[in-house]
Amino acid sequence: MAVPAEPSLRDRFNVLADDVTTAAGSLPALVGSVAVVVIWALTGPIFNFSDTWQLFINTTTTVLTFWMVFVIQNSANRQSKATQLKLDEIIRSLSDARNEFVDLDHATEDVLEAHEEEFKRLIASDKKGSPKAVVVVADQRRPRRSHRK
């Protein structure tokens, strides 16, 4: 029986980045951050509003923000790539779809703008009575997020 390979450092970081991103975007994280700032502000008189007291919150928030940029960007990049791959699979599987769209994320800005104008023309012509009219319904509610892992 084969022993499962130990996850690589990159895989472990990806799992950690997803977990931290999820936790940082939660209500408890917001409440916790507000509590830290309130406690820090209330301790001001104890420390005579000293430079060290001010430096503590400035340094802490700067370092945490710096780290979170990398963690959140890692999660966003992987989620974007997964979404792109899902869309590529849909395009590939539809017989009427243009396979050239699979590689649009690497296209130049001019190519993207040309396709955008093409779709604007298609939608405008569809609205003028084409049987393939595209109906767009605006929903003012916020979409629900999935909590799947």
C-alpha cells in the first residue's frame, strides 16, 4: 500500500492562506479588531499617550497589513485561476462556443476591447427583436457566498 505523499510547503501555505483569508473576512475578526483598538485607546491614559503607546498600534497594524497583502493575494490568485479553468471547460464543451475565448486572459488590451465592442453590438442587435434576445435581470440583493471548502 502506497504512503500518501506529504503536502509540499506550497500546498501547506495555500491551505493556511485560505484559512487565514476566511478568518480575516469574518465577523469575529472584525469584532476582535475593533476590541483591540478600543482597548488600545482606553490604555492611552495609563501610558500617558506616549510615543511608545502610539508606535505599538502603528507598527502592529502596518506589519499585519503587509503580511495580509500576500496571504489574500495568494488566495485571490488561486480562486481566479480556478474560476478561469471552470469557464475554459464550459467554453470547450459547448459546440457553438468560440474556443479562442479560452485564452483571452492572455490577450492584449486591444483584443479584449474588440471583443467587448462585439458583444455590445450583439446585445444591441438582440434587443432589436432577434429571437436570441438576452434578458438581464438586475437583482438589488447581495449574492450569498458559499461556505464550501
